[in-house]
Amino acid sequence: MRIAVYADGRVVLTVPRGVSRDTALRFAEGKAQWIAAKAAYFKNLPKPLAPPSNRRDFLRYKDCARELARERLMFFAAAYGLSFRSVTIRNQKTRWGSCSKKGNMSFSYRVALLPPRYADYIIVHELCHLKEMNHSRRFWDLVARTVPDHRDIRRRLKVV
């Protein structure tokens, strides 16, 4: 038998065939403290900065995200003396953004739903990859020129 507790509050008990309902309930009752501890853990996590990805929101915010990304990229590119080629907005679920060696920038539409400081971090992060296509010390020093608190922002974005 298996119990899973999810961040949205769901508790799922998986029971193999042939196991009686009473046996399953006793198993779950025996894990009550563990379930409560996991539920409390999820309850105390910081609330997400942006909603999960879905098609409807993507269509709704895509143009806004493109405009924001272009505007901020132009601003930061001038500050760094860099240039980018294109901006694409996608419904990415596991990444906030990416940068190709050719200078093509791609961002999740959800960047438009973030507080400005967080959106700027994502944009600066990808822009700095034009100079350093890695996450070396030199890369992070570049990011820190305009986003000195990048570590805190990055940690917070991982919760999303």
C-alpha cells in the first residue's frame, strides 16, 4: 500500500487488489501523524508566484509577455552591450526561459504574471547566456551586475 500527500491538499491511498477496505483504512489511520505532518509542510510553503501553465492563460497573456520580454531585453541588452535576435513566448511548464547560441530568446508566458523584479531576473539570466553559455562564476557575476539578489529570487522561483 502507498500513501501520497500532494501540495494541493489531496491525500491518495493506493491499495493493491485483494486488500480489504478495513485493512486499507487501518493502514491509513496508522499513518495519520505522517499525513498531518506532510499536509502541514505543504501548507507552510510559500504561495506560488505565478499560476500553473494552461492553454487558456497562455493565449490570454502571450502578447503581454512578448511585449514585456522585448522591452526589458532591449533595456538590459543596452546596459550589457549585448544584442539578441528574436523573442518567442511559449507555454513552457518546466522552464522560465532559454537562450540559443544564435541569440534567440524564449520565455514562458508566465513571466508576465511575475512581480517585475522576478521577471527582470529571468530576462537578465537568459541575456547573460549570450556572453556565457554556462552557469560558471563569470556568468553569475554578470547576472549580479544588475540583479545582486539573484540567489534569493532564484530560490523563490523554484517553488513555482
